[in-house]
Amino acid sequence: MLTAVLAVGDLPQPSPEDAQPLSTPPQVRDLAEALDETEALLAAGARVVLAVHATWDQPATETVRTLRGLVGRGTVVLVPSPLPPLAVFAVAAQLSALREHLALPGQLVAAADPVAARMVVIARMASVAKLGHPAPTVAQHARSWLPGTGFLVQVAPQESVMPMDGDGAAIAAFADLPMAAATILHAAGEGAHKEFWATDAVVPALNPRRAVGLSAAGQRAYYGTAKVIEVVGYPDELDLAAIDLHACRWCEEPVASSPCPFCGCRSAAEVSA
């Protein structure tokens, strides 16, 4: 095991009774847990630990930066994501599954962006009064105070906020996913309006290869309320050949971005620009 994946922060977790388990990485919420888990992963044979975390989760961001400082930059590599909590978990789960197919740590780090880019991320909310991203209109803010309203929020691949008018728009958001080879994740926050919407309406309409329910977490920090139903979908196969890699000119790890996530060295093209 050259590379291990660690999910850091207040993120959803699969329900223990779920019949279709995911390849889920260890999840930690604070520095003490992160240090213990990283030590265990390294002792088990990992050379590099990818710490997946949400950029909007300040405690998690501080934890992974401190963890990297204590353990070493080349050993702990940060994988930040601006996506909502269920989608951040989905990134970590997919990277964990890809470990079996990618021999080098740099390849797995480079897969993070393509993994995130192919996901569909939506949420059903009764109110968008405290939603910051994507930003609702003034009229939508005002409508949030009216009883019986609801909104469909799409975060990826496009961003939008629209009034709920049946389930058609939610189903259409997943039109480009090959459902015979796709996974749908869903999580309903405490007090969410129509909490079984995902299981009763969305999943049956989509009929994916795999649907997994998770316990919600982190929703208030991202959406401004815990009364949210999140649904995330992604194809089960990733075209690994499409990931463009080059060797870092300092540490020689295969990377897809600059600066190098392992040593911090910038590419020659970026330095000379």
C-alpha cells in the first residue's frame, strides 16, 4: 500500500446497515485523531497519506495543515475541495477505491480533480435564506420566509438555485450519467423537509447501479442550515489514461499541477512566466 486516503473534518458517514458498502477511507475530525490514524496508516505500509478536506471547513483546514507540518510535506499531501460535505466524502471514497488501480501516489493525487469534475451535486432545501454558494437571488431569499416553499440547489457540474416544481429538474440534473454504471449517494439532515425524498423519488427514478444512504454531517457549515437533503452521483469508471502527468523537476513524483503537491516546487514554465 503506497498510498492511503484520509477524510478529515465533519463529513457524512455510511450507515452501518447499508447493503452496498463503499470503499470508504478512515474519517477523523480533529488533530489527535488525524495523528493517530496517520501513524497507523504509515505503520501499515503507506508511504503517502492523502488528506481530503473541505476548504470551507476551517477547523479541518487547520488540522490538515498542522498534520502536514508535524508529519512532513512529502508524507501528508493535502487534497482540498470546495464542494459540499457529501461531495467531499464522495471524492475521498472514489480516491480510496482508485488506490487499487494507481501504483504511484502522484497518480492518485492527480486523479482528485477529474474525480470531482465528473460528479453531479444537488440539494433540496426548504430555505436558502442563509445559503452563500451558489448565491440565491434577492427574490429567492425573500421567498424562503414563506411557508411551503422549497428549492433545488445544484452545485456541480453547473451552479443554480431554483424553486422546487416537482422532481423533474432534479432527475434531469443526472441525465448525462450512465446509470447502469453509476453510484448515487444521499444524506438527509435533521429536520429536512420531505426527508425521504431521495429514497422515495430520486433513486427509484434514476435506478442507478448502486445507491448508498449516509448519515448527514457538515451541512449547516456549507448550506447555512441542517435541513438539507443532499444527492451526489458519479460514474463508477474513470478514464485514467486521460490524466495528463509530468515528473516534478525536483522530487520527480508524477504530478498534474504546479506547485508540486509533494515538495512545493513550481514547474519550469510557471517560474519563467
